[in-house]
Amino acid sequence: MSEENSLDRVFAEYDHRDHESVYNPWPRWKKLQSGPALTYSEKYDGFHVASRYNEVCEIARDPQIFSSHLKQTTIPTLVTPPFPPINYDPPDHLFYRVILNPFFTPGKVAAHEAMVRSMAAKYIEPLLASDGFDVPTQLGIPLTREVILKLMGIADCPAEVNKWADDLIFLYEPEKAAANLMGFLAAEVAKRRANPGDDVMSGLVTAEVRGRSLDDSEILRMSLLLLLAGLDTTNSAISGSIWYFVQHPEARKELLAADDTTWRLAMDELVRWVSPAPAQARTARNDTAVGGCPMKEGEMVMLLFGAANRDATEFPDPDSVVLNRFPNRHLGFGMGPHRCLGSHLAKLELQIVLQALLPSLDQFELSDPNAVVWEGASVRGIRALPLTRKKK
């Protein structure tokens, strides 16, 4: 990392989309944390980087100074219009959260447990009887897709929907992907207007808050956000956790012998350790400073939640998975008013998969450690994790 002082800034050649950040970000993150509160990267038209726990939390908790709306929350900015509620600031943000929150409360999510267990068993049982399988493509991706589509009330889904999501998130063909996803969802919105049910999309169509309902554009953008979140980050948590347990059989045995409390704590710890959503951005509304480091009005700052989740000042032994870690104020679901509303659902899916898979996981091993494929940007996860049955 080359550094030089200019205009009271410390410059860092940081790119969250390059090979190092995707495959092995932790040494780079630790080096950033050893410096000032903010460093500055000239990539993507320039942005500040916050990597330490305290500064990341400070920024995430203060939407009055650090906006999620002015330039949205990804670097570079997505080609889509802003997604409610994640790309809106209070009080507009709260309008959309009031509509969505009832669908993702702990009680509402718990009511889906039997359904998710049935779906997980449908995928896991044949995999455990096989000679080998790829975790994300044969388990994580199809399971999380089926769960989120069921909750949204979508019965028929194009086979390309995951590719479209990746093309948008990772900026491969973002314009084309956005058009395909919006077209697919527009047809679903039309169905709900004609025949609403009790699913999440129907809830968006029929919602009325503060004397107004949502227009089709708002429903489309909210639906797309839910779809993207449901397809990507939960799969990444599942695949990353299985990758860990394959390599740490002692931890697998420890969790299998654990009580319910430890299981609940372990789900948060695995999300902290994997950090499927390691980065979000904010934009300064006016000239300000973070930890003595200046920011000018209109400049963006990347919040490295993934780095903050490995900050030793907050998490003792941060690079280790401590299954019963408590307290655990991790940022795996973000922080502040934009904390992930799907956190309870993600942890339920993760726990159900591990409860079904771990008892037999010792029969499998990595086919080839070099065949593990990661993909990353604002989100990060495993795209290939091939396992092979051990030879007797």
C-alpha cells in the first residue's frame, strides 16, 4: 500500500473489487486499520475508506451527516434508481420500513420454520447420498432462491434470475440485468394488483401509510431489493459457513454438541466471520470529519463492515470463530437505521442448513482447495465450493 500526504489525506490504493479484496481481504483490512480513521482511494472517482469498528459505527448511525440517498450506497453507483428503503434517509426511509418490517419480525420468520426445513431437506438429502456436490450451486443458491420467491409469492421464476442478479450486483452487464429483473417483477406486480394474496409483494401493493399507497415504481424497486438480498447474501453466509466447517472438524463437533443458546450465538458469529455484505457507502451532506480526518461535502465514504467485524478492539481473537461469542455486536447485518431487516430470516436459513448438513459433513472433503471460487464487491461470497465424498 503506497501512502502520501496531500490535503490532510492518507492515500491508499484500495479497490474492493480486485483479486486481493475478493479472495484474501483480511491482511489489507488490518493494514488499513493500523492507519488513520479514514484513508482515501482514487478508484471509481475517489472515495474515503473507514475500516475500524468505532468509525464505521459512527458513520452508519448518523444519517443526518452521512446520506444513503444522495449517491446511493454502492461504489460505483448502481445503474438502477434508488432502492427503498436502503437508499433513502430518514424520515422517508421509515415510511418504507414501516411497510416491510411486519413481514420480517422474529415471530413472522419463526412461522416459516417448517417450510424452510422442508425445502432444505429436499436439497440436502440427495446431496448427502451423492459422491460429491457443489455447495452454492446445488444448495445455497437454489434454497435461498426458493425461500425468498415463496415469501414474495412468486410461483414461476426465470432460470436466469440468479445470473441477472449477479450481473447487476457485480456490474457485469448491469443495464441489461436491471431491465430483465424489472420486467420480470413488473409482471408480478400486475398479478398482485389483479389478485392480491398474503405474500410480501401483495403487502406492498395493498399497503397504505400516512394516507398514501405505493406506486408501481416504488413497489418494483422494493421488490428488486428484497430479491437481490434474498438471493445473494444468505447464500454467501451458508456457503462460507460450510467452507469453514469442512476445514475445522473440531468446530463442527463442538456445534453439534451445543445447546440451543450456543446455536443461536453461533449463527451471529458465523455471519460476523463470513461478512457476506462487507461494504456499503455513504455520502457527506456537508464538510465534516471522522476521527480527525476531513471529508468534504459530496464525498463518499466506504464503510468496511467486513473489516470492522475483524477489529480486535471490539472482538477478542477476531479471526477465530468463537461459537458462543458474547457479547457480539457484529456488523454482519449493518448498523444503524439501515440494519438488515432480513437478519432473522437469514439466520433461520443458516441454522436449518447446518443442522441438516453438519452431522454428515465429516464424510466429505474439499475436492480441491484451489477450486474454491469467490466473487466480491459490496457483497462477497463463494460461487464454487466443490466437495467430494472421502474414500474409505
